[in-house]
Amino acid sequence: MSVKSILHFSVLTAVLALGACGDAKTPEVPAAVEPEPTVSLAKDGWDYAMPAEELRALCEQTVATAKEQFAAIEGDTSPATLESVYGAYEAMGTNLEQIQHAWYMKSVHPDESVRDAATECTQLYSDFASGIGLSRAFYDRVAAIDTVGLTDSERLMVHNQLRDFRQAGVDKDEATRDKVRALRKEITEIGNQFDKTIRDDTRYVETTVEALDGLPQDYLETHQPDENGVVKISTDYPDYFPVMRYGHNDALRKALSTARLSIGSPTNEANLQRLIEKRHELANLLGYDSYAAYAMDGMMIATPENAKSFLDEVGVALKKAAEKDLAILKARNQKIDPQAGDVQVWQSSYLSNLVQEEDYALDSKEVREYFRFDKVQQGIFDLTESLFGVDIVPWKTQTWHDDVTAWEVRENGEAIGRFYLDMHPRDNKYKHAAHWTLRSGVKGKTIPLSGLATNFPTGLMEHNQVETYLHEFGHLLHNMFSGTQEWSSITGMSMERDFVEAPSQMLEEWIWDLETLQSFATNDAGEPIPAELVEKMNRARYFATAMNTAQQIFYANLSLDLYSQDPASLNLLESLKSLQAKYSPYPYLEGTYFYNNFGHLNGYSSNYYIYQWSLAIATDLFSRFEEEGMRNTDVAKQYRDVVLGSAGSKPAAEFVEEFLGRPFSTQAYIDLLSNL
């Protein structure tokens, strides 16, 4: 593992539009497959029944052992070779793997004391990792390695490690290095508090049954009024998105949107301000003009200036289509209220659904009848098996909640990866959709281990929820198929971080494919989704895409702007309002503070541009499947081997070029947006 991969533990998060509702139940495990016996917890699983104090003790002991191992690495006077330096370093990393579950557990474990202990563990781990990046003795050992005779991948590994050292501040004097380490520790603590505030803050709107007019019947059945006739609607996704899409009551949608956009307020205002200030201070200390410049050093896009130029190019490409779609929504809204002015953020999804029904003859309530959670999950498993020639079977191991299932990926009867699925909402759980790399696979040594957390209903799902499931599962498959290298520093998802969303975004395309959908999307009568309905879905697919992308450009520019300026003069609310007016299709909603619940401002900091950049790569990658067949297993194998299987053994641009037979270009994505 590289210094940067330790410092920035791999948590790949995508906050996408989720919807629908349902009671949390454990999906049925197919009875036809006999699971293997439970494996040793020390090898693969985690003791999820471990009390908080035991977790603290394990974490402290693990880090203490790692410190001893690292001291031995620093003090080694033998000739510096790849094996003598990296061999010992990776042995230390193997020891640390037993507490890497802490990042996942602080987001999903039902016991608050365990979540708190896991959070403390991540802070202890991160502080130790900061020390690694600032160790001159270790830097000298790596720098002394003779790279003559090494493979290209091994030379890249050493090169990147030295770059990460310099970015970490190893070349600074001792006083500066001490300050860097203290700042990193403080940044981790503030970021954890920012995330916790969002995770713990579920808000509610009280309404009446009459105000739920337009909602699907299964939603109404699970949202019954209390003895006073009051229905409580939460800001959690399964409650929130159906109201925004189907609810006729404009006042309810506004109230719920206001509540949603107020999560984390006012507490996170101070947390975010401090986070930005401390990161700016760290960047300046390390010789960068801004934290954005620091965060993009080593990325495919390289600089904030390149990121801004790319975002502007996307903004120009979508401008005409966004204005056209916005005008359509405004005209539709004026049929409801002739005095209506600008389309508001709480009206967009509702009006878009009406336009799809009336102009495209697409009934979203009819569509969702074909997407029941258990069938969707099995369909995604089946797609994976048929495309990539693997089997997904139950993995018998301990979990932390009855909702959680565990699975194993096998190829030719041999386990090549394992994963957990925590897919349904509950109190104090991570509120969005994300993938955690619990372990990257190392060729011949260990197999990958992953965890997902989402907030899907157990019953009927919206089609865009199915798309989100496939997106997050794409991250998981990336980890499963990238454990191909002999060194942990270049295995798994260790390539540039602004590539990692691309495989997931490309995989979303299959959820629009008739053959794929008809293989699993059936209604309760067992009838497959009709071809004509899928055709309608595809005709309506790109309506409002330009508007939604414009909103993403707003988010990306907010992320970039907050981390590019001097925080001494930063006014969070004024920056939000200014950027929203410039980039978003919707006016600012008074009394809301979106930045307080925009979790990516911690995790991705300045780099939310990654989603648009990766989407441009994904669009280019998909061109092979589009031309040669979405079920073409030869292309799928080449994609798995060349793109996913290269892991971090070469720059991302190189393996993308190898797969495409030409250099990567953003033009396919720009053309798509320009022709909406």
C-alpha cells in the first residue's frame, strides 16, 4: 500500500438519486447453493459482536505492533531492495488489515458505542499513517532502491511512493513535519465529526394522508397516520424520493426538500469552516497555493485549472439542452399554476415525471412494478456471472445485523473475492450509497474483500435505484477483479482516484438494455418487463439529463471553489448562493445550507469533478460494448483483464488506451451532451 493509500483509506462514495420505501428485511438466500463453512475471522471476517472496549484494545494493539514493525523498517541497514523494503512494509500492512473494517463499521454498525470506537480507531490509524509519510528514514530506504532491473510496474510503484512522500512533507524540517502531522490528525477528527453529524441527523415532516395524494399504494400502506391523523415522513431516501417524484402536494415537497437540505445545520457550519481552514493551512505548509492544488497533484486531471476548464467545457456542451428542458418544465408548471415563475428544486423531479408520462407515455409507477429488490439483486448477480464467467454464492460468516448478507465470488470453483451487502435503511446508518474496500487482493496471497452500504427498500424499487445498485456493485466488482498484482501498493483500486468512478458509471448502461432487463425484471405475476415499456424508458431517458448534469456541475464547482480560495475571506452561504446562481438550473432555497450535508466536501474535498471526469471516461469505454455487443463475453474479458485487472500497475490513461485501441478522449461525452 502506498503512503497516500494509507492516508486516504479507500472509501468510494456515490450519492445518487435513490427512491421508494419499504420495511427492512433480510433478502432470501438461495437454498440451492450450499455455502462453505465459516472461515477464520482472522483471515477474512470481522468479529461484529466485539464490544467497543475490545475493539479499542484490538486497534491499539494493532497500531502498536505496526509501530514496532515500522521502527524496524526505518532502522534496517541492509541493502535497500524491493524485497527488503517493500516486503517488510507489506507485512506491516497485513497486520493493519485486521482493523481496516473500522472505516466501514463507523458508518454501518448498529451499536453507537462500537461506531464511536471504530471512529476513534480510524483516527489512531490515520495519525500513524501520517507519521509514515513524514518518515525521512523510510523515505531514504525507498529512495535507495536500485530500480534497474525492475519491471515497469515496480518502477512506477517506487516513483509514486517517492512522489507521495514529497507531497506528505518528508523534505520539510522536523518542526514543520510535526505541524503537518498534528494538522492531519486534526483534519481527520473534524472530518469524522462532519460525517457523524450528517449520519445522525434524520429529519421529519409531519403531514396528513390527504397530502400524500399521488404516492404509490405500497408507499401509502407503509405510511399510516397515527391516532391524531398525523403521518411522519423522514428525510431518508426511501421516504424522501417517492414524495419528490409522485407527490401532488407542492407544499409537502417544499417542506421535505427544505428539511433534507438543512441536515447537519447548524453544527456542520463550524465543522466545515474549520475543515477548509485546516486543509488550506496544510496545503500552504506543504508548498501548495491551495488544498485543491494539493488534492489534484497525481490525479489524471493534474491541476485545479484543468478541472475548471473541463467543467466549463461540459457546462457549455449541455447549456442548450438544459435551457430547453427547463423551459418545458416551466411550461408544465404553469399548467398547474399560471402564475408560476422559475422551476424550484423541490418541483423538478415531480414535473419531470409528469412530462415523461404525458410526452413520452412513460408511467414510472408501472415501471417500478417490475423491480422488486430480491429480483434486482439476483439479476445483478446473474449479469455479473454471465459477463465475466464467475459464480456468486452465499458466504457463511458473521454479520452485524439481520439485514446484512455475505457473498463469495468464485471462478472455476475457487474463491477470488468476498463481500458484504448492507442494503436497507435503519437509524444511525450511513445515509447514501457507497462501497468500502475492506481489503485489496494481492496475487498469490490474499483475495479482495468489500462492503456495500445503501438505503434501498426491500420491496419495489425505482428504476434509478436499480441503476444506483449496479453503480455501487461496479465498484465492488472493480475491487474483486483488480487483486491481480504482487504488491499491495499497485493492486486493487490503486490507480489515480479520478478514474475509479468510470467502471461503475459504465456498468450503469446495462440497466437500460432490454435483454438484461428481461432476464430479471418481472412483475408479481412473473411477467417480464415488456419490450415496449423498455423502449419508452429509453426514449425518455435523456429528458432532463442536461439539467441534472448542470446541477452536478454546480456541485463540482462548489467543491472546487471552497478549496481553492483563502478561507480567511470565505463566506460559505454567500459562496453557495453565488455558485448556485451561476451554475444550477434552480434558485437557492431560502433557509437551507446544502454544504452542511454535502458529505463529499469531506471525502472528496475539492475533487467532486471526479464524477463528471469519470463519466467522460465511462462513455468512451462503453463505445467498445456499444459497437461489439453488450453481451459480448470476449470484450467483457478484455475489459476485465486490461482495465480492471491492470489495477494500479500502470497509469489509467495507458490501460484505457490499450482497451480502446486509441487514446482516451472526452469528446464522446461532450458530443452526447451537445446532442441531447
